[in-house]
Amino acid sequence: MDTRTKIKSWAEAGELIGSLSHGTAKGVVVTGFFDPLLAEHALRLEEIASVRGRVIVALNDAPSVLLPVRARAELLAGLRSVDSVLLPPPGGLQAMLAGLPPDLIIREETCDERRRENLIRRVRQKHGI
């Protein structure tokens, strides 16, 4: 199976998001940077899927990028717990999520920043930097 078919543009996302906001599908939109994608992310997404059902990941633009957005999207699409990956919209993520009830959105950006900082710290410690 080519998991890249899970990657959608925001133009294609309307139906996915609409099914959640109108209650026709069980699930949630998870936002984050996922830069880089870590085992902690995979475990968190599995946890969310087990409780909330369908997981739609909406990629957000990272303040400073390690991996390009397409690479992050392809890595996320390879996870079994992720149903769809939405590429960042040109107008920004906030505007695109404005129509969704807050209980259908899980924001992971703050946790992502902490995960990335911990990774960098561990790598530096390991290499004596």
C-alpha cells in the first residue's frame, strides 16, 4: 500500500474535516510540527486513535525546520494510527480550523517543541557538545 495517498492538500480536506464537525465520523484533528517525527509522536498518536478513533494530522509550519513538510507528511502517513495527513494551508492553520469545535482539535505544538529540545539535548550530551 502506498501510504502517500493519505496525504491531502487543504483543498481536499474539506470533506474530511466536515465529517468530523458534522458528527458523521468519529475522530479528531491533531496539529503539530512533527519535526522530526519521533517514537514519542507515534505512541501519542496511537493513544489518541485508541480513544478518539480517526486521526487526521494537520501539519503546522515549524519555526525552524529540520525536515521539509513533504518528508514529515510521508513519515506521518506511514503510521498505522494516522488516517490522513493535511499539508499546511497557505493562509495558516488557525483559519482552516476555525470552523471546528475545540473538542475536535488536539494541539501538539508545545509538546513537539519540548520533544525536539529533549532530542537535541540528548544528542549533544551523547557527543559531548
